[in-house]
Amino acid sequence: MRSSLSRRQFLATGASAAVAFPLLGEEPKKVSPNEKLNLGFIGVGTMGRGHLGGFLGMKDVQVVAVCDVVAERREDAQKRVDNHFSKNKKGQTTACATYADFRDLLAHKDLDAVVIATPDHWHTITSILAARGKKDIYCEKPLTHDIAEGRRLVGEVAKSGIIFQTGSQQRSEFNNYFRTAVELVRNGRIGKVKTIKIGVGNPSKPCDLPTQDVPKGTDWDVWLGPAPERGYNEILCPKGVHGHFPAWREYREYAGGGVADMGAHHFDIAQWALDMDNSGPVEIIPPEKDLRGLKLIYANGTEMIHGGSVDCEFIGEKGTIRVWRNKLESDPMEIVKTPIGESEWHTYPSHDHKRNWVECVRSRKQPICVAETGHRSATVCHLTNIGYQLRKKLRWDPVKEQFDDAEANKLVSREPREKWKI
């Protein structure tokens, strides 16, 4: 029998009760080649709507349910889905359902997989409960809000046997520029990598926004979820359907600032190029005052610096590679002009991040950016933010995932609000 905790059941147990979502006995559903993949969307703000459009364009996928804490967003997404499939009567076998609570969406009949595009502080809870419900997952980056919850999520995904893709699409897209840069570095074209510069924004900061009235149709308490309780502000959760990326990304209660927003992309490429998808740096050296310039040192001596005008710049003994989403160049230019041979090392073949996940859901093979990889790349972002917050040199053990400093270790995890403990 299917077992889940609905919103109604949750509320009936009392606000202080911990969230429960028992492991199901069945294995993750294997979708046959001729069968449509039934998707549910958790979070349909700006990023979620972008993903919605991408998956609606796939003939072997149908969106059966959407969820958001803002009524206008879920209603808008439902209309978009139903209008899309009404143009092709044979395309959709069921109407799109809407849910205000993601736990109800996870209990939706015949749901195969979910796309998670919530604010960062919600990624882990939604992913863990979806994994326990045996739903395959595509989850936005940065994968986690803190380091400890990332390790827990990796364990839950492994235990469940689901297919998990972290939304680090630079591994698959953008004219193959990042993939090519990684292949060039991994094949020794610039020799030993001495320095990497990552051009992303500032570290996170505490939230100090004033309290406003909660708009009708918005469940602010659920938006907060595991984060500390505070009043509503439209900068965090904009009213209705909006077209911008909300600034919750700046605040450490919900995200990791510019360091984690684009850093989850660019640090991820650096980790990939260094063959560090299962590890990370061992030392963090922050500047005394500046919001740029923090150094992350790897065991082999490679130094990665937060700051610069290039998305990813790799400086080696034999040359330099610079890569952006729209450009790839090197000094000397022969480095990027010389083709990579068939016998040399090549990246995982993926040229469409969403499509790679869908195909892996069908084949049960692992996608290009699994949970462990997403966790490790997010960890680099968290280490950077912790370094700026404490402003002291720190040693990090990437195996034990602990610092050599008691104050820093307190920032490895965060206790969620009681009602959202799982």
C-alpha cells in the first residue's frame, strides 16, 4: 500500500510534530520506451517555469502535477500545461493537478518523477521525501543549503535507488565550451594546474528585511519551511507570477549569495576539471576584509581564488584557459585550436541536461551530475561562505567533512524548525 503523510495528516498531528514520509516497499518505477514519463513540479517560480517549458517540449514527457506556495503561480503553471496539451489531444492523457503542499504532490497517483526548483533552503527536504517516495529527481543547484544536509541527501538517494540529476547544466550545454575546457585541462594541455580563478558574486549575508503583510494566496510559513521564523517580505517571495530571479539568493538563511548562485556552476566546472567530483579543497584562506579574494587550496597545491572577470580561468605551467558561457579562449591560442584525440580523456557525453536525465530515468543509468557531485560542488560554495563569515584560516577534511575548528564546525549544519525535521 502507498504510504505518505498528507498536509491534512501533518496538521492533525500538531505543529511541533516532525515530518514523516515512510520508505515505500516498491522499487522506483521503470518507464518503458513507449510510455510517457509523468512529471510533477515542486516550485514554479521563474526557474521552475523555465524548466516547465523545457520538459513540455519533450514528446515522451507529460506534466501531471504542479506545486507552489503561491496560488497564482501554480494556477498559471496549470493553465500553461493544459493549454500546451490541448493543442494535441493525443499528447496528454490526464489533466494537470495543482497542489499547495509538495507532500500532497508526492502522493499523486502514477507520478514517476519530480523537478525541484524551490529556493535553496528547501532542496534537501523535498528531495529526501521524494527519494523516500521512490520518485526520480531533477533538482536545481546549488544542491543544498549546508554541508551536512548534502551528505544526508546523498545517502538517501543511494538508499532509494532513484535517478538523481543536479541542475548544473554547464556540464551539458553552452556550446560545449565548459566541457571542452575540462577536457583540455584533464588531458594536460596546460600542464599542472597552478591557479584557478572563479568570477562569481559576493558571499551571503544575514537577512535584515522589514516585515510586510502576507499576500492572499501565499503560504508564507511553508515558504520559510526549515528556515528561522521571520516576517514576510516580497523581496524574498514576490507577489503572484513574476519574471525576475528573487533576491532570497543573497541571504544566508535561504541561500549562499552570489558565491553559491553562479558559484554552484563555475566552482562545479573547476571541481570537474580537477577530478574532484568526490572530494574538495583542504584549506580555506579568506581575505581580511574584502568580499573577493578568498583562496581554496587543494591537497596537490592547486589554488582556487574567488574573484575575477572570467567565469572559469585555469592557469597552468604551460598556458592558460579562459571559459565563459559564450566564449572559450587560451594563451597560447593553439591550446583550444588543437582537437582532442579519440584516445584522450573525454567527458561524459551529454548535450542536453534535462534530456540526459529523462533518458537515464528510462535506462536506469547514472546521469552526468549525480547527487554526490552536486553535494561536493555545493560544499565548495559553503566553504567559501564560511571562510568569509569567520575571516580566519581553516583546514577542511573532505573525507570526514569536518573542519579543524569548533566554531566553523557549528556552521556545517543547521537545525531546522521543529515542524520540518525529517
